[in-house]
Amino acid sequence: MGLTVEHIEKSFGQLHVIKDLSMEVKEGSIFGFLGANGAGKTTTMRMILDIIRPDSGSITWNGKDMRDIPRHNLGYLPEERGLYPKVEVQEQLLFLARLNGLSKTAAIEQLDEWLERFEIPQYRNIKVEELSKGNQQKIQFLATILHDPLILIMDEPFSGLDPVNANILKDAFLEMHSRGKTIIFSTHQLEQVEELCEDVVIIDKGQTIIRGSVREVKRQQGRNVARLKLDNDSEALWLDALEGVQVTKRRQDYIEMQIQSNLNPNLIVEEALRHGAIISRFELTEPSLTDIFIERVGKATLQDASPAIATQAGGMK
Amino acid sequence: MARNTVTPSEKPRTEQETEAVAVSLARSGNQNNLRNIGLIIEREFKNRVTQRSFKISTAIILILIIIGSFVPTIVAYISSISNSQTKVVVVNNAGTVAGMNNIALQQYFNATLNAATPGQSASTKPPYLINTVTTDAISNLQKQVKDGSTGVLLVLNRPPGQEVQYTYYTNADPVRDSNVSNVQGVAAQLTILDRASRLGLTPEQTSKLFTQPQFSTVNVGQSQNNRSVSDIVAGYILAYAGIILIFMSVYLYGVTVANGVAEEKGSRIMEILVNAATPFQLMTGKIIGIGAAGLAQMTAFVIVGISALLIQNPIKEALIGNNSAALNLNITGNSITLLLILLVYFILGFLLYATLFAAMGALVKRQDEVQNAIQPLTWLFMIGYFVSFFGIYNPDATWVKVVSYIPFWTPTTMLMRIGVGSATWWEILLTIVIMIVSIFVCAIFAARIYRYGVLMYGQKPSMRQLFKIARMK
């Protein structure tokens, strides 16, 4: 069953922020919650957490209204990171864990275990403001999970992390996943969604525009992506003349193109050979989430935002 | 309540959410109401008392209190050891004065001059060393006065059949010379004794002349309830001290509450906190935690101050011997009652203002905006402070009585009225009840504002919007 969000609406004054938004998160899954800045992700997350309430619609966990779910079952990592800057790591993590229902001894036990896992036990008695950003981020993550919540809701947990720390965090995600936790997170690094998530939802202007499993979403696009590398012709300008093929990127290492699903990809290889090319790479793949995101959200944003952009440009003259 | 004139597409997200983001009430977090509030109180208290600024300011104020309370003893002690002996030479060319010969006269001067200055112990030198001689060669003695080896030269002469004439020689600065008035006093007394003896009175009759009349004071002012004068004076002193103490502490700790809320908002930890606890729990815990830290600090000040004063009697005795009545601290039953009332009004005043300070703190974005945001409260509080100081000269005026019933001004104004004795016990009870009711009303009002404020990072709402928020459920 998991988490079900059904037809929620939310307005702030005259601003209609969330419009008929629905999504479903399977229990125990990792769920990607995507959308451009200002799409309503944070508002939706706060409503799932019952920090604020939707004007209409329902949010349930395994059929039970979210309002009746004890708080300590939820862990929240807000987009704007927040800890007491002048308080030592141990002290504030214990306070937050106890506030979330843990006994003091249980909280200390959990803290020891996780500081060890994150390789930061030496920071136990250091004030948060004295830590590097990456380490602050780890502490923030610990503040979210120390009380062993069932549902983790994380607003951009990976932002600002270097690859090493991002990997540690990713491992922690997988660890929580293996413990059966449900993880909902938003991010702008869509490769991570492809790597971690089973299901995604993409929202724009408070509305769902794409939802489903990552594989489904990609298949629904009705297009494939081909990557081609020719040793003796890095531009391959003849590709532009091919019907049903649209070149999207000409990179140093390959050329990427979208091909319509009814087009036989062999055609491209034949055409290349006809031009005397030496093929060093040819692969067919699904479109990346980034492509889909930019295509769907970019379009929607462009149509709607054009007057605003025009005003801005006018103002800059 | 939220008005928006900007089109949605132009408005950045953070501001879209600024207006009326209410944290939901009555969530399942309520199940742990007491536990959560307890945890927050513990954190706030510990956080406050372990802060370096708190420790340092407490230490400095404690030191000032100790120094301040020891000042009278120190002054008395310094004057007692630095007081050099004044050598007095009495030249008696008047023969028998008041039936006393030279030796008796020397004893008389010794006893009366040295008794006139209190605060001397047997171990230290008496302030005057008297030497009585009979000689005509006073020019030699005058020289001694000039070079300072003799402090005072007093020459007694009596033209035949007339009164004793005194001539006083000194080289001391006339502005600072306290000896002359002492000696003059003794001379006046001696002359009266001399007249009495010349009139033929017996020593018993003479001593009767000097007995004090029976004299008692009764104050019939309507409000004083026959309190003794020392009680009234103690009441005034405690009222002044109490008003200042309440004013400073309630304001100081109230601002601490506002700052604490703003700090949690500014550092954005509020976003995590509102997931774990309800806004009401967060507000209550913060107010009580900071209040407890403040009360602990105040208690330390009062206890140290009183013990420093009490400890001085033994010290004073060891240093300077006898007690002078002027320095005695007289804690009567009335003063203790006043201290208890002070405590009650401090707690009530703090709770009332702290809820409002918390609400104001919840409305700012960052900590540096707190000072501006709490300005209305500062003014509100100042009014009560000034009224209590102006009212002290006219505590029975109707307007002062009216003001003392308005809860925001009750703590200072009532304390003043109690101190000067213009309040009755039922008025005290009534104002306390009014304050408790107001605290509940303000807490509900503040909790609602808090609920909206804690997640709001945009424009500050206007007063009208605030009242709308407070009325919403």
C-alpha cells in the first residue's frame, strides 16, 4: 500500500500552489520526487509530513490518515539545512532523537553506530558551525534517521556534496532501503534517480505531469536514443538530413540523437558506412530522465514564463 | 488574509509560501505533549546556562553585588584604621570648671570626645588623645600646633566671676575640619555643667537636666495601617529595588526568548523541530526553559546579595568591634512578604511578556531583525515602568490604581503600591488572577501567530493581518 496522495489542493491566499496532485509510493521503495524550482515539492513534502494541511484531498499511509501516524515514524530532511550552529554534534542529535521518541540510551546507541558508519566519530563534541559543509550535511542526515523512522522524506539530500560524500550518503540510502524504509527524495541530479529509484513523479506548477516506474516513464516517451562515434568524422553532418533522426548533442566522445520508434536503427549504420565512416561506437539506449525532464518541464515552463522573461529582459535594458 | 498583487509566474517560490503557512495543530505529536515540553525545557535551560555569555555576565553581576554590599563595611573599616589620633592639648587657665580639676577635666574630655564618634573597637586607638595642663606659656604650644605635632590646642580662660571662655587653635583646613564641631559640642555641654554647678545644683539635679523627654511618633496616614517607620522605609526601598529588578529581568529574559525563536528560524532548525513537536510545545518549552534559567540567575543574585549583607555583622565585629545601628539590615516579616510577592509578579510578568516576545520572534526572518520587531513590546513595558515611578509620589490616585489592574503594567505598578502600602490584600489577589487569565489569552494568541510565523520567511504581516491570523483556527 504505502503512501497514497490523492487529489490534493493547496492555496496560499490567491496563489494556487498545488493543483490536483496525486502520487503513490510503495512501502519500502525509493521514490524520486522531481520538479523544477518552485514546482511545489517542498509544499507537498510538508503536507505529507502533516506540517501543513492540504485544502482538499487526502494523504494516507497504508490506508490510515497521515494525521494519525505518530510523528516518530517520519524523518524529514528539509531543503534549507538547519541545525543549532553553536551546539555540539552529539548534544543536538541526542536532543532531536529524543524529541522524536527515542530513550536516551537508545539514542546514544544509534548515534554511536551511525557516527561510526559515516566515519565521523571524531566530530562528536564539535560545534556544527565548525564543520565543513559536507560533514554538516552528514549530521543533518543523521538528524533525519537517528530515531529510525519508517518513512524518510528528504528535500535535495545530495546538494552540495562532493562525490565521495555523495557515495557515503548513497550507501546510507541503500542501507535504509535494505532495512525496509520508504524513502522519498527530491533532487536535481537525475542520474541518481535513475540509479536509486524504482518510481518517480515529475511535477510542474503543482501538477503531476509524469508518474510511474522509471522504466515505464522512459518507455512512454515513444523514442529511443542512439549514440554514435565515428573515428574519422566527428561531426557527421549528414545525420541532420536523415528523416526520423534528430541530433540532440554533439559531444567530444559521441553524438547523441533521438530516433523515432518506427525507424529501424540499422539505417543509421548503413548510412554511416555509405559515407565511408569508421564506426567505433554505436549504441541504442532509452532517453535519460534528464532529457525527459528538460523536454516536458522545459516546455511547460517556457510557454508559461515567457511574459515574465520578457519583462525581465525589458528591465535590463 | 494573504493578499497578492504579483502574478504567480514572476514570484519566486520562497515568497509564494510566505503568506499564511500555518503549521497544523493537534497533530499526533500531541500524544507526547509533556515529554516533548520537558525535553525542550531541558535543552533550553542547559543551552542557556552553559552559554559563555550567560556565565560571564552572571559572574560579573555577582562580583558587583558582593562588592556593592560590602561597601559600607569597607568604608567603615578604612575610616577606622586610617583615622589618625588627634592630639588635643587643653590649657586650663580657668581653675575649677563645673567642679572638676585638671585630672577630672581630662577624663571628662576624654570620655565625651571619644564617645562622640561611634564605630571604634577597643583594639584601635581612640580618635582623641587629651592632655590637660595649666600654663601661661601658650606660645610654645601654638608653635606645636603650627608644625602639626599637636592637632588641637584649646585654651580655657575665666575672667573673674564670669563664664568660661574657649579659644581653639588649629592649622587644619577649615572646610574639612570635623574636630572643631566635636570640640565645640563638648565645650557647650561643659559650659552648661559649669553654670549648673555655679547655680549650686547637685550632680543628680544636673543629670536630670539632661534626660531625654519621652517622645513617640504615630503616623495616622490612612494607608499605612499603623506600620512602623522602619517598615515603611524598608517598603519603599524594596519597592524601588523590586521595580527595577522586575523591569530589567522580565525585559532581558523576554528578549532572550524572542532571540531564541528567531535563532531557530534563522538557522532553519525550526523545519526539523516542527516535524518532531508541535508549535505549542516548542513555544511553551522555550519560555519555561529560559524562564527557569533566568529565575536561577536571579535567585543566585538575591541569595548572594542577602548573604553578603548578613555575613557582614560578624566581619564587622571582628574588624571594628561594635555594630552601628545605621548599617543594620532589618529584614522584617513585611519585607519577606514583599519578596515573595516580588517573586510571584516576576514569574507572572515574565510569562505574560515571554509569550508575546515569542510571537514577535516567530515573525522575523533573522535574528538581527528582532530588536525592531519587539519595539512595540518595549514601549508597552516602559509605560508600566514609568507609571510606577511617577505613581510612587501619589500611590492613591485613581489613575495609578486603574493602571495597576492592567495586566501588562501590574507587576511594576502593584509592586510600587504594595511597597508604599497603598494596596490591600484582595487587590493583590485580584491582580494575580487577572494576570493568570491574561497569560492564557496571550498564550493562545501567541501560539497561533507562532504557528504561522515559524515557517514564514517573507514579508512581515501587518498588525491587521496578525489579528486575523489570531482569530483563525
